[in-house]
Amino acid sequence: MIVCKFGGTSVGDAAAIARAAGIISSRLERQPIVVVSALGGATNVLLQIAEQAAKGQLIGALRAIETLRDRHLAQTQILLKDDDEACEDICSELSAMFDELAALAEALKTLGDLTPRSLDAIASFGEQLSAVLVVAAFRQKGIDAEHVDARQVMITDGQYTRAEPQVDAIGEAAQRIILPIVRAGRVPVMGGFVGSAQGTGVTTTLGRGGSDYSASLVGAALQVDAIEIWTDVDGMLTADPRVVKDAQLIERIGFEEASELASFGAKVLHPNTIAPAVMRGIPVLVLNSSRPEGAGTLITFDAPRRAVRAIAGKSGVTLLKVRSPRMLLTEGFMRSLFEVFERHRTSVDVVATSEVSVSVTIDDTTRLEALVIDLRALGDVSMERNRGIVSIVGSSLSEGGSSMARALSAIGDIQVHMLSLSSSGINLTVVVDGDQVQPAMQRLHGVFFPAVEVSA
């Protein structure tokens, strides 16, 4: 068995969905399980609809729903143009779902309050709609596909908008629901990102990028042979091609390296994707749905060691510094500090410490004000916005020290606000001004991955 996950651009329109059907047709012997994202951009529209409705802007929200309805129905009519009856049935099913969405928007307008639970209820429609459409398209292409409601399989806790998967419950549900479909020779198709709270069945979501995570969790639950992530790029690259024009394809990369890159700015994978696969030793392939013949990137345990595998970077980072003389020779201070971040459900990316201070970086600032208030109980707190992170990742980066020396030399006169080497020694992270992330990445890439000269 394999899991094939198709991202938003890989199911973005009728042509993309038809390509996905071709990819699955070529893999039927490997017993594929399909996980799909919402049609490209649909989730953003749904979030805007929720916000508009809660603010009382119902007419605008309903117009957006109708536009989204028209988009889905148009793609259905293109995909099922040769089967009028199937087209009518699917259009009716999708329209009923959009009617339900409109009813939710009207209820939100009445309540005037957008709760995390309501937000999940609306955001989940993208994947639900996509899964229904993809199943119909697959059947039209001769694939015996069957829709699986992701909420029956992806069991989570009740933390809406960023629900935590309940691995044991997911394993039981996958064995009970998905496995019999595969054994019967059919292709299960489910939406990613969406789940339901254990015990209540209320709709939850795993957070943005959660479709990758869904695919990995299902793959781990069923101990599949491989997890394929189908996207709109050829695989993982040595840098973001929008920043570094001569970024190169990485053909093989280690699990830990890929996880570090995903966490520190590589857009191809959601940071959580790798974890369930690592636990089960399942290889992950990143492939381009527009060029399925490409080799892509293989993420595995036995990748060859490299001093530097890739450069990643991201802006929009906030640097928090907590200074307290009480840290000196005090047991339990760090525990108290990180309990504050845990309490506010805010993850920390980079940490650096001295005898009397701790510096951390965070991406999510939604709870920043409350977080800072609680941190001030531990010491003086300073906050620096508009910072950025540049990470140099490689399995043998710290061996010998020469690669780190070259990296720091390449950064040159760019001001560094914080420097951290991961405990595993494979990630050297530099915090710089947000507008210096791209120049730093370009300098580093030029040093470690010089452009290949093409002979005439």
C-alpha cells in the first residue's frame, strides 16, 4: 500500500484533477490511498467567509460562497461532461454542501462571534468538497474510488483550529474503515486537514498545511510502503527558487534534515509531515503532479551525508528575550519559562541561553500580548519584531567546523541578532533582520551550491 497526497495546486482545477487520476491509474497495483487538499485557494476564501459573516457582512459572505460554488460546479461539468447523470448527481451533492455552508454563514452573522469551533466547521468544507469531486472524477476515469469521510478516521482532541491527532484512535479507525476498502480492490479518497474531536464527533482541523500531516498519519497507521506528496514543484530544493534562482533539486535527503528544513521555511512540506513517517521508517517522496515522470525527492533514513544539504529562510519572526538574575544557579527556571509557552500554545523555533537570559523566536503572535504578560513574572522581557531566520542544514554540518566557518563568513556584514546550533548538530540557525533573509540565503547558496556552468 502507498498513500498519495495531492496538494491544492494538484487538484486546483479539472485539468489538475485529471492528471491526478492518471497518476493513480498508474499506481493501482500498489494499492493507493488518496488524501486531497481543498482546491487551490479555497481554504483562504472559506476563512474570509467566516470572518465576513461574523462581522455581520452577510451579503459579501454569501456572494463569496456563490463564487466558490460556481467554481466547483464548473470544474465538475468539465470533468463529467461525458456523463450527464453523474454530473447532475455530483453537482446536486456539492450544491447541498454549499447550502449548508450558507446556513452556517447566516448563523455566524446572527451570533456575531467567530469561535474556533465555528471557524473549523467552515474551513473544513474545502477538503470535503474536494474529496467528493475527486472521487467522481476518478470514477469517470475508470478508477473504483470510494469516498471516506475524514472525520471518521482522523480522530483528534478538542483544540479547534490546531487539533492534536489521537494516534491510537486514528490507527483503529484506519484499520476498520480504510483497510477493508483497499483489500476489496478499491481506492479510498479522503480529505486531509479535517478531523473530529474524540468523544463528541465535532469537526476539527489540524491547522494550515494539515493535509500533509493527515497523509502521514494514515500512512503510519496502516504501515504503508511509501507516502507520496504530490505538489507543484519537482521536489525539495537546495533553497526556495523564488529567492535563489539557481536552486538545485535534492534527490535524496535524510528524515531529520527534511524535518528541519520544513520547520525553518521550506514550503514543500508541512513541518509535522515527517514525524509519523519517521516513527515507522516509511520513506516519503515529494513529486511534481505536472511532471509525474520526474524523480522527485526521496526522504529516507539512509541518505548520503552532506555538510550542507540546503538553505532555508523565513521572515515574520518575533524575537523574545527574557533576562533575569534569578536564572543564575536556579533550578527549574527553564521549566517555568517553557510552561508559559505551553500554556499559551505557542511553539518556539530557536533558543539561545546565557547565565542570566534566554532568547527565543516565535512565528505565531496571536497570543503574544498575553504571553509577554506571563513572561514578565519571570524577568525583564524585550521584544523584537520583523526578524527573520536563515538555516543552514546538513547531516555533517558540525563535523570539523569548516562548513560553519564558511557559513558565517558568507553572511559577512549582515547583522546577526542570535545564533544557534541544533543539539543534533545538523542545523545552524541565524536570526537576522527580516529584510536581510533573502540576501543571506543568496550569499550562503552561492558558497555551498555554486551555479553549474553550462557549456555551449
